[in-house]
Amino acid sequence: MDILTLVQNRHSYRGLYKADPVPREDLTAILTAGLAAPSGCNQQTTRLLAIDEPQLLAKLREVLKKPSLCSAPALICVLTNPREAYPGHCFARQDYAAAIENMLLAIVALGYQSCWYEGYLTNEDQISRQMAQLLKVPPPYELVCVLPVGEAAASPAAPPAKLPFDQRAWFNRLPSQGLVK
Ligand SMILES: Cc1cc2nc3c(=O)[nH]c(=O)nc-3n(C[C@H](O)[C@H](O)[C@H](O)COP(=O)(O)O)c2cc1C
């Protein structure tokens, strides 16, 4: 699949996963894609922890609770070190976002599904902190996102519609009627 088709084919998957393990070779390829992402001032502030050990997955599932996440045979935890690249400028969030998109594309390229779970982890239940504790993530690193990885057990739901091209992208001049929110 060429890269432009791949980009269009990536969609969040929130259904159940098959229990089949994801080969280490594939997980390594996905992590390697994440590490290839650009980072502000090349500070490489993102760290990745893939979980495929059944006992550890079982412990994380107690915290994660969501059926989709709990059915995934592998989870990739995204860790960030929110330090400044230079005084007054921290690019750690942009760094990990770029790494996540690279991994989501690699996941789809290899025939798996995933979803960027960040809001769910950092909501008032502080699931990310509980996961970080379980995984012994040392400060100043923070666990900010988890990507389930596995083959879909159900057919993916229709992806949400994106706004049309001409409401979000232009050549040379922004539209005179203003930008749609
Ligand atoms: C920063 C960020 C946080 C997200 N957090 C969650 C989340 O906690 N739970 C979830 O189901 N989806 C989450 N998503 C996925 C978005 O809901 C999804 O990308 C969006 O609805 C567009 O759908 P698509 O990924 O199929 O294009 C998150 C995406 C981003 C970029």
C-alpha cells in the first residue's frame, strides 16, 4: 500500500481484538517507526514501552477496563519527558504526537488496528498515573498515551466524517468568508 493510501486508510478502531499475539518482529517495526519521527531540536523526548507479556497485560487490564483496550494482545505505552528543548520551549508534546502518528500508520501497514488513547487515560480517573505506577515509569517521564495493537475481531465501524478539503485547506489565500470553526 502506498503511503498516501495508507494515510487515508488509517482510522481509529474501538472494537474488540483477536487474541492472537502480535509477533515481536512486527512490534519492533512499529516501535522503530515511532522512533523515526521528527522531534523539536532533535531532542527525542519520547520513550516507548510495548507490553505483550500476558501477566502484565492482565494487570494493566484491571486499570484500563475498556473492553476494546482489554482485548488487545499488545499495548504500546507512550512516555514523554516534558523538558525544554531550549529555554521557554518544550516540544515534548509535538514529539510524541509525531511518534504516535508514525506508529498508527505502521500498525495499519502491517494489517493491525489501533486507536490513540490519550484523553481516556488522562481524564479524572488518572488511569495514566495508575499505569505508570504499575510499569514503574520513573519521573520525570509521564505516561501519556496507549496504543492497542492487534487484529480486529469485528469489522471496523465507519470512520467519522472529516470536514471537506475546501473548509480546511487552501492555496495562497484564506477564504474571504472566514474560517469554519
Ligand atoms: C490527542 C488525542 C487524544 C485522543 N484520545 C482518545 C481517547 O482517549 N479515546 C478514544 O477513543 N479516542 C481518542 N482519540 C482518537 C480520536 O477520537 C480520533 O482520532 C478522531 O475521532 C478521528 O477519528 P479517526 O482517528 O478515525 O480519524 C484521540 C486522538 C488524539 C489526537
